[in-house]
Amino acid sequence: MADEQEKTEAPSSHKLEKARQEGNVAKSPEVSGVVVMFVGLAVLFVLFPFWLEKIRALYVYALAFPKEDLTKGDVTEILWTLVSTAGIMLLPIFLVLLIASVLGNVMQFGFLLTLKAIKPKFSKINPISGFKNVFSIKKLIDGGMITLKVIVALVVGGIILALFLHDIAGVAHFELIKQVLWWRDKSLILIGAMLGVFALMALIDYVLKRRQYIKTLRMSKQEVKDEFIQHEGNPEIKARIRQIMRKNAMNRMMSAVPEAKVVVTNPTHYAVAIAFDLKSDPAPKVVAKGIDHLAIRIKDIARQNDIEIIENPKLARSLYKDAELDKEIPRAFFEAIVQVLLEVDRLRYLKGKEPYWGHRS
């Protein structure tokens, strides 16, 4: 019993979905941060010419502004120009970074909109629970990842800067534009290396968060069994229901055999009962079919009801395989069934019985 209570089983799809609906998903802030950094740097390069143009326009505006005593209206105009220009410059990057932040989360666990995560809970304001959360394994891992990321970033950054040091003396003799280009190129190398480090750390953090998330949702064998019964039903009851349904279906099928006009047999293992009313049915249909003991029962009922039994092994096997109960037979069998029905009428005529369809020879 103790072993059954150990949470050794992977969480079921129902438990994962329930946790997701409650806002409990595997996510790493590091992944969102890296996505925001990548997108932010890309936007900086795209918007840089636009910002230069806006700064140039501000410079021209300042030069063109009268230098006499400023009135209250002039101050208001200057402030409005500065604020509106800054807003126009910064609004695009703020919007893009907001979208990037959302995208960073969607990449990890898909689109999710739920209010359960912000629903007030006593456990969230319980000081004892809060104290435990502060010193939990999750917080320890988070702190360790932050420390490791800082150390790795400093080491990688230091190594790259050290590689650049031997060039700095020569750069001092460059023209200004070449110095700027040198710093730009080296800065891009440093930024690329840092982004690579952060991306690798984010991947590691996400893997650890995912493993910890799955571990917290593990289930005991008893929980798996209880959940299966809750969602799928008791397997013994379901098996009993299926057994009853099969029995009822078989009884209905056997009760339809007396309506048949002929039973096509293998002759031992297969039996297919076919009904056809020339006045009301557009085509013959299968009302019963079975193999082995069911085939024997169908033939017994056919004999009891004076129904002709025709041996045609190939047709019997094909009808059993391809024809559906209470459905018209497939067109591919029409020609063969016509020959069978003609044979039924011939046999009935020879026995002195009235043929079904008026064929006497």
C-alpha cells in the first residue's frame, strides 16, 4: 500500500490539462528574456536610422527656435515637441518588446488565457507557505541559474575583451570613422557571444523547469487508477456493458433471420442471410452474418423457417467481409446475388413451393 502511494507515475493528460487550465505550466523567464533581447536588438538596428532622423529634426527645430525671451506658450510647445518626439521614437520598440514577451511565453506552453492563476488563495498569503516557497528547491535552482549565468557571462565577456586588447593600441591611430566601425564590429561580436550564452542558459533553465514541473505533477498508481475510473469508467462495468450490447445486437440479428429469403454458406464456417422484397427493396440486403457457431445458429434458424440454404464459399466469405448488416449489398455482388436468387426460385419450384420472384425454370 505504501508503494502505491509513491508518486512514481508520469502525469496523465487529464492532470496536465487541469494544471494548464489553472495556469500551472512549465515556463522559464530566461526563455522570454532571451527572446526579448534578440527581438529588441533587431528592432534597434531597424529603428536606428529612424531615430537619427528624429534627433536631426529636433536639432533643426532647436536651431530654428527664436532665442529671445521664452513665453509660457513657448515652453509648453518645446515640452510637447520633446515628449511627442520621444513617444514616437520609443513607442514602436515598447510595442515590439511587449509582443516579444508574449511570444516568448507562447513558445513554451502555447496560447493560454485563464484567470484562475490570479484567483486569490489563502496559501499565497500564508506566511508559513511563503517561507517554504522562499527556501524551496525551485527558488534554489532559480538562484543558482542566475548566479551561474552572471559568472559565465563575465567569464565569456572577459575572454572576448582580452582578445580585443592587443588591437586597442593600433585603433588609437585610426581615423574617427574607422574607430567607430571597429568598436561597432567588436561590440557586435561581444553582443552575439553574450546572446549565445544567454540562449544556452535559457535552454538549460527551460529543461530543468520542465523536469521539475513534471516531477511536481507525478501521480501514484492509485491516483492513476482512480482517474481512469473517473474519466473512463470502471473497466469491469464497461466490459459488462459491452457484453450486454453484443448479446442484444446478436439477438436482434438472429431475430431478423426469419425475414431472409436465402442463406449463403461456406458451407461450414460462414453463413450470410439475405433478405429481398421485389416490391419494396431497391436491392438485397444482409440481415445476419456469422462464422463458426453463429453460422450454425443462422442455418438452424433458416431450416426452422424453411429458408433456402445455398452453398457458395467464395460469395459467403466475401459478403461476410464486405457487406454491412441491414445495408444493401455492394454493387460488386449484384450479379452473383441474382444468380443465387434465381437458384432459390428454382429450388422452391422443384419442391412445389411458390417462387418468390416468379421464376419457375
